[in-house]
Amino acid sequence: MKKTSTSPLKDPPLRNPGQSLDAKIDDLQLDMLQPFLVATMLVALSAMEWLRSYRNDPPHPILFSLLAIGGIAYAVIRTRRYLVRLRSLKLGRDGEKAVGQYLERLREGGARVLHDIVGKDFNVDHVVISPKGIYVIETKTWSKPVRGEANITYDGQHVRANGQKHERDPIKQAMAQAHWLRDLLKESTGKAFQVRPVIVFPGWYVDSAATSTAKAKGVWLLNPKALPDFIDAERPVIAADAVNLASYHLSRYIRAGS
């Protein structure tokens, strides 16, 4: 059939904060239905067998009841695992959206703010391209105690939340993302841009000593509320045309992968 109309949009829209996690949440919620469907089917079969027994048909109610019990147990176990994963995904998504809102004020100073840039087997939560530099921002929305302190520390080796070290090193992760973006922009623009890795911890107090120690290694560790002020305090290092160039090429990369 011959097309008589087309979309008025030349390019797909840019991505929103937490878009990758939104997609994972949607997929997980669909997966959560599977064990309940299995359990419901087995319960229905069991009920049918009991009905046949009352009609003096050759029944097998015990067998089907055992299958139904097994199906219910399967549904409960799988659902509990899904709920743990779902809470984690929603926590991460909400953290990315909150950080994205803090970054919006940087647009007033000529910054370009991009979200959820997908690489190979990873994604960069946020990128800020401004006259004050280029920043990759990794959001760590870690659960914190209901009461008491919630402190992030860094001794030059490990980032710790209330003294507990997480399995994945966020410093290495953020630095790898910054290296990836440098290479991407170099390849697409032909220019070498410096990219600063930033890690933010929504809701946590980041110890000033941790911020200083990390800064000496070229990484910022911050509460997201402080990030706009840190960027504003930097001296201009990128001309306006270079900001436009870098943001244009990164936008094209994002749209090409959408």
C-alpha cells in the first residue's frame, strides 16, 4: 500500500532521565505476570478435577492440587525476587530524574544537558556540555538508613556508604564513562575534549574530605544539589561554537540509537 503521509518529526526525540530504567521496569512488570498466570492455570485445573470427582468421573484431584500448590509456590518465590529488583530499578530511576531536575538550571548559562546516553552494555546517566567544561554524571541512588547518619566517604581507594563498600567501584565506572565519551567526541568531531567524571549521591551527605580526595584524582564526588554550583564556579574553557559542535554530535549519536 502506497504511503500517503509521514511523520512531521525529522528526528526522534532525545532521551529522558532514567529512560533505560523505565524500560527495564516495564519489562520486569510484564515478567511478573508470568508466574501468576501459571499458578492460575494450575489452580483452575485443580478445581476442574475436584468438580469431576463430585460427578463421579475418574478424577485426579490430589495430583492437580499438588501441581497447583507447586504453581503457587513458584509464583510467590519468583514474585519476591521480582519485587526486590523492581524496587531497586525504581529507586535508580527516581534518582536519575531528580538529578536531571537539578541540572536544568545550568541551561540558563548556555549549557546543554543530555540524559541516558546508551553505550554498549552500559549507559551514561547525564552529560553536561557547557562553556565550563564537559561532564559525565553517574547517579548512585543508594538506600540509606531511616534514622541516623547517611555519609559518603572516600579514602582514595574505596567509596563507602556509612562505612560499607559497594561491590562495584563507582570511581572506575565514572572514569570509564568519561574515557568513552572523550573517544566518541574525538571520533565524531575530530576535536579533543576534556571530560570530567562526576558521581552524585542523592540524599547522602558527601564528606568534604571525600570530595577533596576524589577531586585530586580528577573525579567529583558530590550531593547533586551542589553540582550546579561546582560547575558554575569553574572558569570557561570551551568556546560557544565548540559547545554547539559537541552537543550536536552527541545528540546525533543518541538519536541514531533510538
